Amino acid sequence: MKNSEFIVGKVPITKEEVRAISLAKLDLTRASNFLDIGSGTGSVTVEAALNNRHLRVTSIEKDQAALDLTRLNIEKFDLKNVVLIDGTAPLDPEKSGLNESYQAIFLGGSGENLGDILDWSYQLLDQGGRLVSNFILLENATKAYRIMEDIGFKKIELVQVSVSVLEGLGGGHYLKPRNPIVIISGEK
């Protein structure tokens, strides 16, 4: 999906090229439950739900502006297979009603709770389930990689994605770079 299809504000969006790679690494075709932690604008939630109508998508967001954008994007695309939760991960299963298992989890934001969220995500994943996370900061990416190894994730992959977009400059064109993103994926 094009970024232009989403309602956006001042909340960062997972760009379409990075979103495409992240969703491919999640392999949602065999999943029935998908969890998006730190939904931001809701672009991952929406694209996953639209392209996989069989999928039950649960989306968690703690920031009010981001929560509102996710909600607006869910409504814009009239998605009935998405549950939006206002909260900070990791959530208490009894208080949140989040007591099911998942075959795929996307981590788009962690704040200071990276270790706790990765451990919680591992507990929520079915055997063979996949977790994919995106990072801008190298320190957070390497920290996540080490934590995932310690927790017991298998088949951990770390890739760095750099995207440049053609833009006009004077009488010519150049490739304007976007922020490089580190994508980490692993399996339970």
C-alpha cells in the first residue's frame, strides 16, 4: 500500500517499502492471530488486516495521538477484523483480555520496555510463530538482537534497509535517502 493511502499526522509511519519487507518476514498467510505492538499510524495493522481478511489483528498503542490515527485508519478502511487496545506493552492478560496466542507479532515501538516486551512477545507466540521488529537506532537494534538470542528465539535475522526516492533538484533529479531501518526477525 502507498503511504499516501493513510491518514497521517505527526506520528511516524512505517514507510511502504519497509512495511512490505516486514510483512513478508511475518508470513501472515498461515497466521490466524497477529499482534501489532506500537501501532503508530496503524499502517502495519491496516495492511495486514486488509490483505489477510482471515486474520484477527490486535493493535496496541500507548500514545493518544498515535492511537487516534490508528483508529481513523481502521475506520477509513472499514476493518472488522481489528481490535485496538489503548495501553502500554507488556499488558496484563487478565486486565486487557489479551489471553490468546499469536502466530505473528510486529514490534514497531518499545520505549524503555524492550526486554520486557520481547520476553512477553515470546510467551505469547505459538511454537513456530514469528516476531519482526523495526529500529532506527543501532543501539536498540543490537540490544534487541542480543535479548532475542538470550530469550531463545531461533532463525534470527538482522537486515538493514536503505531506501532512496527520486526527487527533482534544479534541472535534474537525485535519489533522496530516507532513514535506514534495521529489521530483525526471529521464530519461536
